[in-house]
Amino acid sequence: MKKPNIAILGATGVVGREITKITDELKIDFGEIKFLSSAKSAGTKYDFQGRTYIVEEAKPESFDNVNIVLASAGASTSQKFAPEIVKRGGVLIDNSSAFRMEKDVPLVIAGVNDSDLKSHKGIIANPNCSTSQLMLVLKPLHDKAKIKRLIVSTYQAVSGAGLAAINELSENTKASLAKQEFQNKCFKKPIAFNVIPQIDVFCENGYAKEEMKVVNETKKILHLPEDLPISCTAARVPVFNGHSEAVDIEFEKSISPDEVREILKNAYGVKVIDNPENYEYPTTCDASGVNPVFAGRIRKNLAFENGISLWCVADNLRIGAALNTVRICQKVIEWHLY
Ligand SMILES: NC(=O)c1ccc[n+]([C@@H]2O[C@H](COP(=O)([O-])OP(=O)(O)OC[C@H]3O[C@@H](n4cnc5c(N)ncnc54)[C@H](OP(=O)(O)O)[C@@H]3O)[C@@H](O)[C@H]2O)c1
């Protein structure tokens, strides 16, 4: 079969740059590649695999003869270009929230529900970053003991909100230390030396949209019943990169912390660091820039019957977005789904 032509849409963004890097790391075997952005970055030089490319402004014609589009350019951009991509026979692997909950769109974490890819109709969605890292940890535990109830609290890095947010944490920190005035733009409150209990807008039920993404996407990916109780609280913390999550799980069957440790030690994409007496537990500094989801602080939960509590940390730009996108692309190529 002919090697696929690939386009990276949103190539100049935080996630797009990471997708480009990982496309090289995972040795994706493509025919041609192009890098697309908005008019703002069009014309800039982009180095990849020893060649210099020119970033092009994304237009419908940009997708002529493109087989696979790896998109991280926001929901409205994906909505605008998805019909153009599909009409031309391309497959869109999308990082935005635009299509995640659509019935005909598989929502996939590579290594968790790959077989859902086979039902795609031109669009494949990549889950939200906080859901993504959680799935690699929960799937093998769910297979063993069946999740009955789930409570997640997230501590999310600013890189999850894009390049402008990373710059805002830098500038806000410098201004605070210099005791200067600072006008926050990306966040509703100052992010330096602060924790903000809001990610995305609030829904009618009082949960923030980010929190409902964790609830709904988890059910879709793990094929859980609609009425299974899941709750999430998402907070933005002044960390540049790497999301942390405190996870409390009630299982139908009894499962011990030692069993959980053993299962996770052998799980795809997961690394266990769990020796608290020696101060060994995962932190964002362990996770930033590398591929595994780290799990630790595994213990019996005192509030639930058959309950386990754990802490998990991952690079939100990698497993939460770019790495999973490229892993999906790898599967799409391997299974000739384009
Ligand atoms: N950051 C994360 O951890 C994360 C995780 C999961 C999903 N996502 C999703 O990934 C997407 C991008 O996030 P990001 O953090 O990489 O944002 P970002 O750093 O702000 O980058 C946005 C990218 O999209 C491009 N773009 C914007 N409007 C466009 C348009 N009308 N046409 C074509 N390209 C356009 C930008 O091009 P210019 O350079 O020309 O502006 C830039 O390349 C969002 O949907 C986000 O929700 C992010």
C-alpha cells in the first residue's frame, strides 16, 4: 500500500510541535508531510528531519492528496476543516473537543481501546488530556476488578492551555517576585503562586466543562454504563508541564494494593514508582518530557468498600495529546485504516 501523505494542522502550537517531534521519534513512515497553521504563522520556517519546510495557512485545498491529518488547532478549526478533509478521503485524528462525544466518532487511547478505530468514518478523536492519562491506569484495573464508582481530582499544568498560558505563568511569576502589577489574560485569576479551581466554563450542574469531559469520556472509552457514578474536580496549578491526578476507585470485586501494583507494573504505558517510605512517588518533574504515565501512592481507600486510592502523573502534552495522536496514526497506518 502507498505510504500515507500527512498534514500536521496547528503545527506551530504547543501540541503541534510535540506531534512533529513524536512523528519522528516513532518513525512514522509517510510519503509527504506538510505543516499548517493560521494566517498568523504562515510563511515561518519549520525544521523537520533535516529539512526546512515553510508553514502554510490551512485552506480546504491544503488537504488535497492528504491521507492523514493530525490536528491540534482548536475545536472551531477542526469543525471548519473536518468536512473538507473527509470529503477528500482523508482521515482526521483530532485533538480538540469538537467531535469527542459524537456517536460515530471513535474516542481512542492507544493501548486501551484500539479496536474502536476500526469503526471510524473519517474522524477519530483524541481524548482530553486529563482523561488520557487516567485511562492507561484504569483500563487494566477495570479488566481485573470492574469499576463501580470513581472520584478524580486533577492538578493541571498550564501547558494544557497552550503557548500563551505558558508565557503567562512565566510573566506572572516574574511580576509577582518583583512586586509589580500584572494583568492576567489566559486565566480568570493570577496563576503565579495560586491554584485555580476552574478549567473551562461552568455547566448548568455546577461542574466545569473540563470535569464533565473526564466523566463522559471515561465512560465512552472504557464502555462503562451511562449511570456509573463518576465525579471530577479539576484545578489549574502553577506547573509548566505535567498533570497530576488523585484517583479514588471503588471496585465491584476486592483488589489489594499489592495486586494493583503488580497489574500496573505490567500495564502498557504505565510505570509504577511507589515506595513512599523512601520518598519515592511520581511528581511532575519525573513525567515531563517522557512517555509513561506514572502511578504511585497506591493504598487501600478508607471510604469505599473494595476501594483503592492512587496518584498518577503524566506529560499532558505527550500522553494527553501528541503521543496518543501519533500512536493512533501508527495504528491507522498499520491496520490500513486510511
Ligand atoms: N495543550 C494540551 O495539553 C492539550 C491537550 C489535549 C488537547 N489539546 C487541544 O489541542 C489544540 C491546540 O492546543 P495547543 O495547546 O497546541 O494550542 P496553541 O499552542 O495555542 O496552538 C494552536 C495552533 O493552532 C493553530 N491555529 C489556530 N487557529 C487556526 C486556524 N483558524 N486555522 C489553522 N490553524 C489555526 C495555531 O496557528 P498560529 O501559530 O498561526 O496561531 C497553532 O498552530 C486545542 O484544541 C486544545 O484543546 C491541547
